[in-house]
Amino acid sequence: MTNASGINITSGVLQVSLADPDRVVVDEQSQSFSIGSSQSILLNIPLTFPSLKFGTYSLTLTQSDETRHGRPAAVAIPNQDTFSIRLDKTSYKIGETADVTISLTATRENSGRKAS
């Protein structure tokens, strides 16, 4: 977090909320902070992910301080799977047994930031 406001912040709060693909809030945390003018800080806010569901999670961040109450910003976190199928050869005769390998991979990637 970087303070580009030109004034010192002595009573800031960063609120973080994590919602699952069904829009149920699964974790919520807040962290107080202070930061000088033109300074940067790193806030470590651990969140708990329960058993993962396929779909898109939403991470919402809201920063407030003595000068203003910020607007929420949301980051979409997709949790999806990809799979690939591999056969042991390119063609088969009638009655032959195919050796099939299926790979299933769960992927999570950050799709970017959107304001809410």
C-alpha cells in the first residue's frame, strides 16, 4: 500500500472479505495501519479458504482512514479445472483395448481487478 495523499495517515483500516462462488462470505479480516506521506507498507492479512468449490471467488478490499471512507475494490479469483486426454496410440482395430490417460488439473489464476 502506498500513501500518495500528501498527508500522514494515523488511523487507517484495511478490510478484506472473501466470498465463495455462491457469494457466501467465507472469511473476513480487518487490519489497522498508519503510514506516512509518500511511504509504502506491506500488510500481511491471512485468509482461510475452506474446501474449495469450482467457480469464481471474490476478494473485496476497502481502505478507510481519518480523511475518507474508500470505495470497495473487488478481485475475481477463478477456481476451475482443465483436463486432457491422451491415448496410447492414434488408432485402434475393432476389439482392441485402449490405454487412456486423463489428467485433471485445478487452476487458479487472477483475472484482474474490478471496482464494485
